[in-house]
Amino acid sequence: MTLYRRLVLAALALTTLVVVFGAYVRLSDAGLGCPDWPGCYGRLTPHHAATDILETHAADPHGPVSLPKAWKEMIHRYLAASLGLLIIAVAVLAWRKRDDPASSPRVAAALVGLVIFQGLLGKWTVTLLLKPAIVTAHLLGGLATLGLLAWLALKAWRMPPVTVSRSLLGATRVALVLLVVQIMLGGWTSTNYAALACSDFPACQGNFWPPADYADAFHVVRELGMTADGEILSLAALTAIHWSHRIGAALVALALSLLAGALFRRRATRGAGLALFAALALQTALGVANVLFSLPLPLAVAHNAGAALLLGVMVTINYRMRAMPRLAAVGRSEHERAEHENSYA
């Protein structure tokens, strides 16, 4: 294994850890465990800032600052900083190997830019006090980093393409877009703490179309827990956020199930279909379990990891799919039509 491949694989593994651990930090309410950036009360570690942290915690025992929360937040920052250095190393090697078909220097350079922007989002997450738009963008940036690194890894290992019909190729592209939209809805649900707005399943508050305030639910520029006018965000708005995510989940699950079935029916893509079925079933089960068991932390973190897994599967499927040449597709279509007619002869 070349150094470039090892670095790409290490960056992919570390990104997965950063995404999952970041979800753990957010869901355990440790996002403001250190209320400044990049250090903790201007110090390198919570150990060095222990006096300030303990004083703040004593003044507000139920506030966002405590020594355990500070360590969670800072470990996440250490991991993210390490990932940034690793991605810079990947980009440098990719440009040095730019004549090698297995490398992709432009994607690697884009990753460097994305990680820098991620760092800024991480800073604003703290300094702007967990604004939902910033936190959601930070989550999506982490998953985008994961997706691009998965693409780099597939290219580095020169995964062979699979030739499929143009209609199936189009379906895989559309399914990936739908999944990204659903992940955005999931991020918006999590960052607005709307996961418990509906505590029953499959209905919400005993109703399949619960009272909801969609106008206030999707104002992007606002404070956490507030409307754009500065009022307290109502239960109806939180319900709108949750229910939109749940309806989106049902529609995306249907689309991905149909795609998985289409892939499974073809010998060349049967493995991809099985992988998609498995990842989708796991993520669906985790989503339902989170509602039924009132969002226990391990299940909530696992649901975020499931989204990352599902994204990785869909990136892999999209990477490997290649459109059948038009002439071949026409010939195959005519051949299938002839076989169909002969079967009734």
C-alpha cells in the first residue's frame, strides 16, 4: 500500500470518528463546554483551565460548562485539527502524484478548502452560541468531507466501474440528492432539539398530521430556541421540524428501497443492492428506536453514524456506476423487446 493510499484511508477513518464524536458532543450538550475558541479559557487543555471551568460551573451548575463537557469539546477539536493536518498531507501528495490516474489533486485541494471552512464553522458554533444554521452547516460539512474522502479512497484503490443503463444511473444520482436533503432535515431536527417533539410512532402526538408551525420552523437566521422575531420557539414549530424529517425519511426510504431492489436484480450490482438494503434497514430501525425510547444518547449517536454509513454506501454506488453506451443500450433494448414478443408467440 502506497503512502498516499494509507493517508487517504487514515483520513477517511479519522473523519468518521470526528463526525460521530461531534454528534456525541452535541447530543450530550457539551458544545459550549469551552465557551471560547480555539483554546479553553485561553488555555491549551481543560486541565490548564480547570480553575476557570470549576468557578463557572459552581456559579451555574446546570449551565453548559463543566470539566467533563470541556474535555469532550476539546477532544473533538484536537481530533478535527489532526484531521486538517492529515488532509493537507493528502493534498500535497495528490499534487505530487497528479499524473497518476489514482490520485485526484483537485478534489484533494477542495477538501483542504472545505476543512478550513469547517474550522471556521466550528469557531462560529461556539462564538455564536450554537445557532442552528451554523451547527447544521458544521454537521453537513463534516459529512461532505466524509463523502469526498470516500470518493478519493475509491479512486486511489481504482475500484472498477459497473456499466448500467442510463435510467438506473440517473436513479442513483437522484437518490443521492434525496439522501443529502434528508440528512439536512435530520441535522436541522437535531440542532433545534426537535427530536422529542413527537414521542409516538408512527403518528405524532396521536395524529398523522399534527398541529405544526412551518413558518417559524424553517427560518434559517435565528438564535437557538427562538423565532426570527426573538420569541420562544413553540412546540408547534418543533413539531413541524420533526414531522418534516419523518415524512422525508419515509419518502427517501421508499426511493432507496426501490433503487436497492433494482440493483439487486442485476448480477453485477447485487452486492451494492444488498449493502444499500442493510444500511437503510439499520438507519430506519435506529430512527424508530430513538422515538420509541425517547432519544437515549447511544442510539442518538448511532443514528448519526448510520447517516454517515448510508452516505458512504451511496457515494460508493454513484462512484462505480457508469452509463451504458447509447448504441449498446439501444441494441439491448431491441433485444429485450424481441425476447418479450417471442415469449408470447
